[in-house]
Amino acid sequence: MKIKWLGHASFLITAENGTKIITDPYGDYPGLSYAPIGETADIMLVSHDHGDHTGGKVKGNPKQVAGGGSKRISNTEFKGINTYHDTSKGSQRGKNTIFCFAVDGVRICHLGDLGHELSKSEVAEIGQVDVLIIPVGGFYTIDVATASAVCEQIKPRVIIPMHYKNDKCAFPIAGVEDFLKGKKNVKKSDSSEIELRAGQLQQATEIVVLKHAL
């Protein structure tokens, strides 16, 4: 399976059978200058209804998955875990959904705009994770310290940072370098895409920084 970072919190995940899953497709939003999303997908995951996570035009009339609970589409089970966009149970920025699912035997967890450290019950509900896609910019989401703590809680094999300041995101948030400080096994890719296979992941946790495609 392949994971391609389009930009912000939007990723295109392609299974070996060609099924395509897109996460949080951003629309036209102040502070974001990523190119418009023109990708085709079969399934679209939406962690919450803010314009930088939904509103993007995705081709292919994808089936949308949002909110908590389990939903099966095209033989893939998507588990939505209800969380919050802030540390005050949603009173500031509302709710957020974490999505857990497996593609070709690789277990993926996309945290959306998680705004708080996880409880023991939330960690248990997430379960084992191979690839953790995590916001690291802070301010609107968990900050560097909390993101690092969440990685320790989940203990994934691969960590892919997202939702941070860069040349296409002018939000008042931190860049990815703040998250990387002091961490080992960091790979800065020259590509927007990574290919992973079940059973071939490293034992030690690896952080993979992708280039945005758009």
C-alpha cells in the first residue's frame, strides 16, 4: 500500500487492489495555499467539518465516513473514535474523530485535529498501530510535547507528521522541526509518497517526513 501526503491533514492511501482512501480533503481556506485537490478516491474520511479538513473537491464520488463507530466499505473496516479538538471537551473548537483502519495488513491511525492527550480507554480503543498520522503544529491541535506523548502512548512503527507550518501553510503554528528535535530514526523523504508492506516494517519506530504533493 502507498501513502501520499497531499498537504495539511489530507493523505491519499492506495491499496494494492487500487482502492483509494482520502483523508480530510481541505477546501479553499485562509492561510492555506496548497494547490486544489483534484484526486480521485473511493472513500473519504472526514475527522471534523472545518474548512481546512473538508470542502475539497474529490473526484470519483467517494463514500464519506465521518463520526464515531464502525463502518465497513469495500471490505475495509473503519473505526471512528470520538475525541475533541481542544483540551476543554470541545467547548473551544468542537469534536474530532480519530480513524483507525487497515490497508493490505498495515494498520493506520489518522488523528485528525486531535487537541488533547489520550485517555487510557482511548488508547485501548485505538489498539495496535503500524502507521500513526499525527498533527504536530500546536495551537489548533496538540503541540510538540503532547504529540510526543501521544506517540509514546500509541507506540506505532511509523510516524508521519502533518498539520504544521510550511511554505504552503501560514497558520500560527510550529513547523515540523520543533517536533523532530531530539528524536531518533528520522527520515526526511524527497517524495510525497511512501510505500509500506505488512511484515516489512522496522522494529524501531521511524519518523517519516514527507514532502507535500500539492
